[in-house]
Amino acid sequence: MSPPVIWNREGEIAVITIDSPPVNALGHAVRAGLLECALAAAADEAVKAILITCAGRTFIAGADIREFGKPLVEPLLPDVINQIEALNKLVVAAIHGTALGGGFEVALGSHYRIAHATAKVGLPETRLGVFPGAGGTQRTPRLCGAEVALRIMGPGAPMAATQAVKHGLIDEMTEGDDIRSAGLAYCQKLIETKAPIRRSSEDTAHLGDAKNTSLFETLEAEFAQKFKGEVAPQQCVRSVREGLALPFAEAIANERKLFLELMDTPQREGLIHAFFSDRQVSKIPEAKIGQARPLNCIGVVGGGTMGAGIATACLLANIPVVTIERDQAALDAGRERIDAALVGAVKRGKMTQEHKDALMNRSWSGSTDYAALADVDLVIEAVFENMDVKKSVFAELDKYCKAGAILASNTSYLDVDEIAASISRPKDVLGLHFFSPAHVMKLLEVVVAKESANDVVATAFALAKKLRKVAVRAGVCDGFIGNRILGNYLKCAYYMVEDGVSPYQLDRAVKAFGYPMGPFEMGDLAGLDIGWATRKRKADTLDPRERTVAFIDKICEQGWFGQKTGKGFYAYEKGVRGGTERPEVLAIIEASRAEASITAKSYSDEEIVERYLSALINEAANVIEEGIALRPLDVDQTSLYGYGFPRWRGGPMKYADMVGLSKVVENIERYAKEDDYFWRAAPLLKKLVADHRNFDSLNQV
Ligand code: 3H9
């Protein structure tokens, strides 16, 4: 195996090349190699400048985050960068691809920086629950001032090299194909012009920012609002504020101390789990075997909220769409919905008016005749959620779509196997469960039916990628992964309310945990009639042992369906954000509690959250054991991207691992004393506890 870092001399210039695929992350071997090469090159008397470059598709993508949480092995990155900056030979970083986190910190510790015009740079560490801890919180504000630095590091979004030039973080740009040659030429120019060695750590221009108390207070408040519950952005502000007032060496020591505090947080563990799950979730067996089919044009049956949202999502990804509706009036209404959603994209600056017009005029067409779907590669049926209606649509698709076209149903709970079995080509059928609004929500459940062909599943994942959505593979069952689990923790919420908790306390407790909304606010937003219809549909099949609560249906019987009727659990006023609590709702709950002869109990916020999440985790364990979800991480991703689970907790299965599975089982067994039908610890949970394993051990398969 060749070493990940080598150097060679080209005239007066030493070229250090880092070659550690896939992204040149700064693992131990790279750190050690970089330092060794830099010291050796500097010791060569013939060398006047040292150029740091990377092989492959990118400059260094940052510290190797697989090493986080493991014992530290020297040389540590801050020391490597400090020693490189201290060299008495010119050091130049030549950036292509992305220079992120520790990678950009290596560049900031170099004396000059050249970047390809297409490169991106940034300090995204807060997205992983830490902050730039290899001098980034000190060198960046010294170069561009505290405010600009914190607006880069707080949100952690990468920026174009052109933007970095404006902030003085990059010195030179090149558009040529070869970054190495451009770097060599730049070094040559610096040597010839006798450019001085210029260390970011010695830049004093912005040290005065340390006294700008109001700036730091403003940013703290802004980040607290924007990154609710997250500690890393706040700690980043602290490191900059304290560090600018200190001599550089002390500032770096302070940065290190604050960085190591972050490394020890569950938030860091949760966010890094989410980072890797983002990449694992699309690794599914079918995608390894099946080759995605072409996706040049998509049909959508239905122009209602869901169908229009799906059509908009495809158009936003520049995929032409044919919408089918049953009559001209419905088609016109569908067209208007799509148009309005695209106007929204123009207003938000996501596209120009011209582009929007071109999409509507050239990429979208509509028809009331299924024959218009003859050439599409994939059709998504988004009609009324009823098996007979869906089957009749699929019969038409079977008749008119070309051989090889994929036929997908956007159902949220119906049996996709039954739909598939009703036509002549079941292998081409699968479920694509979008979340509303479909052009905004990131989650797409790909429901793999018994007969779905591998290449059909692979195509669904390719579609999600084009739509910039997160596809999660799900099996067939009522509610698939997300709604099935949701159904269980909603029941738990209803039980707690009937037992004495106010829905408002429950919503507040769940929000304090990190969800953007509580279940009752969410019900009001989605429409309480949806759950009502589901409960009616399932009423006949309920096990007699299952506890039912009356208040939720009584609220629906009043015609209070939530935001769309102005009243639900909360009261809504036009033009006012959010709702207000309603004594009438509490009265209905009290009455139904009395009817069920329940004496109200009180629960602490902590107990509310513990029960709510126990119900989630327990049903999720069943979903995993039954193979509905491939791995625990698939449940985590579903919860993060479709149900508002706080990313910094990693996902509910990661959270369960951090709480400890034996504690989860212990809680469930305690609750089972009240209701041993609802609270039955999932066999998988018990098995993992008995084997001293956690959910994460099932992600590794
Ligand atoms: C840091 O730097 C801390 C310092 O301030 C202080 C230290 C003291 N480490 O995303 P892709 C893997 S924190 C380890 O699919 P793309 C990734 O898991 C770091 N592995 O490619 C995947 O593996 P697999 C701050 C990493 O082209 C493979 O590489 N830096 C790392 O779509 C390909 O990745 C960041 O937060 C890593 N740092 O996107 C940047 N990065 O093939 C994180 C990637 O087994 N990285 N992998 O699934 C990224 O944002 C993207 O990977 C990047 C490439 C944009 C670079």
C-alpha cells in the first residue's frame, strides 16, 4: 500500500500530495504523513516553498470522524497545523473539490491559499456537534473578523471559493483544469515577488472584535433560535469571544478545552450517527443488484395536494411531468396548484420567473386521457386512499403504459402487494410514499412489495436522489415504517391525556425534547379528520383488549378538525401564527375521563417524554424485527426526515442506545402493570438486552 502522503521536489518547490481516498480525511496516517513531509521538505535547503495538494476528487474533507470517540493518537491535528504554520518556508494550500473542517483549517494554517473556481470551502463542524477545533475558531476571525467568521462557523454551510475570496480567506483563484500546476505557478510567483511568510495567527486586524459584546450576544440569541437545543454553535461563539482576547497560544489551548467538552456530548454522538446514516440509508440489497431504469419523464395520476406536490417536486428536479385527472376542471385545479407552488419557489429566490414559465410551458402537460402516459418511464398514482379506486387506476396504467414503465402508488398505508397482484405486471409495481407538502418534505418511503423487481427498487432510489430526497426502504404493512410507529406513540399520547395530562403540557414536553411540534399541534396541522377516518376503518378489527379513548373522536364530532376549520386542540385566527389553548377541549377530555371512571393523575414532563418515546422505540423494534425496516438506522432516518425527530439526538434508535436498552425494557415492563396489552416489550428489545447488544450492532450488517 502506498503511503497516504508523499512529497517530491519540483525545482524550488516541494509538492506534498495527500492521497487517501475517498475524501482525504485527516486520519492518523494522514496527519502523521503530512507533518513528516512538511518537516522534511522544510529541512531541504533547496526548497523555497511548500505546496500542499490532494489527489482524487477533493482537497481534505476534514478530520476523520470515524476516529471521534476513540482514544487520541498523536500527532493531533491542531499541533500538525501549528507546526506547519510555524515553518520558515512559504506554505501554500491548493484547493480543489471541497476543503472542509480540518481540511480548511490546514489551508488557514498555510501562509497562502489558492483555490479552483469551482471549489467549495467551509467549516461545517457544528453540524457534527463540535466546532472547528484545529485553530479554526481562532484563525478564521483573525482573518475576516468575528461576525463573518461566526456566520460561517455557526450554521456551518460551505461557501463557494469566490465568496471566500471576498472574505479574504482565499488569496487566488484559478479556472484551469489542473490545480497542481496552478499551485506551482502561484508558488513561483510568490517566490519571485519575495512574498513574506504570512501567518493567520499573527494577524491582529480584528482582535478588537473581542470587545464587541453586543455582537456576541446577538449571535448567541440568533443561534439559540436557529439551532434550538444545540450546544455546538453556542460553544463556537464562546471560543471566538474568549480567544480573540487572548494571546494566540492561549487561545488555541482554550479552543482545545472547549472542543474536547463538545466531543464528550451525546449531541456529538447523535449528529455523527445521523451523518453516517445519511450515507448508509441508500445502501440497500436491491440497489446493489439492480440497475436503475431511465427516468426521462414521469406521470402523476391526481392533481390534488399530494399529486400536485409530487409533480412540483419532479419539475423542480427538471424532470418533465404528465398529470392525469378525471376531468378538465380537476386538471385545471391541479395545474393551478403546481403553478402556485412554483411561484413560491420563484418568490423564495429558488428559480427565476423565466425558468418557472419554461417548466410550466415545456416540461409540464396534463390530460384527462390515460393514453397520454404511453411514453412515461414511471407513473406515481396519487388518488384517493381507497383500495378499489387505486386498483381501477392501476388497471388503466396496465392498459396504457409502455412495457418497462414503473407503476408506483403513493399510498400511506394500503397493501401494495394487493395493488400489484391486481395487474398483469406486478414486478413493475412498488409504493412511493411521499410526505406532504411533497415538494418540501425530504422523506420518501420506498415500499418494496413481494414481487417488486430489483431494478424497479433501484430506480426509486435514483429518483429520490434526483429529487434530493432521502429514500428509506420499507416493507409492506399498515403504515409502513413511519406511520405505523407514529400510530403507536400517538395512542400513548392519547392514553396519557385521558389519564390526566393536558394536551398542552404534553406538546410542550415533546417540544422541549427537541421536536418542532407536539402531537396535538401536528394533528391540528395535518387535519384531525384523517386519524378519525383511520380509527373508523380499523374499528371492526380492534382487539377487545386494546384500550380506546373517547375524547379524540368527540373533538372530531364537533367538526373541529384543526387548522383548516379554525379549531382543533388549539384555536386559530387568520393571519396569526400558532394557536391558543382551548378550555372547551379540556372540558371534553374531563368529561370522557369521568365517563371512563379515570381519576386524573399528573405526570412530570420527563415521564411524558419517557413514555412517548418508549412507545416509539418499542414499535420500531417490532418494525425492525419483522423486516419492515431493514436496519435501526432506517427508522432513525424516517424519524429525522419525516417526523421532526431532533437530528442532534441521532434518531430514536440511537437515542434508545444512549439511554440504554435495559432501561427502556425496564420502563415498558413498569408501564405494563397498568396496561399489559399496549405495553408488551418487543421481543427484539428483550433479545438485544439479553445478548448485551444495542440497536447499532444491527446497523453493521
Ligand atoms: C473536523 O474537521 C474537526 C476539526 O475541526 C477538528 C479536529 C481536531 N471522515 O459524503 P460522501 C466518508 S470534523 C470520515 O458520500 P460526497 C463518507 O462516510 C469534519 N469519513 O461523498 C463516505 O463513506 P462511505 C468536518 C468521511 O462526494 C465517503 O467518505 N468535515 C468523512 O457526496 C464519501 O463521502 C465535514 O463535516 C470524514 N470527515 O461528499 C465534511 N467525510 O463511502 C464531511 C466523508 O463508506 N464530509 N467521509 O459511505 C462531507 O461533507 C462530504 O463527504 C463531502 C463529499 C462533501 C466531502
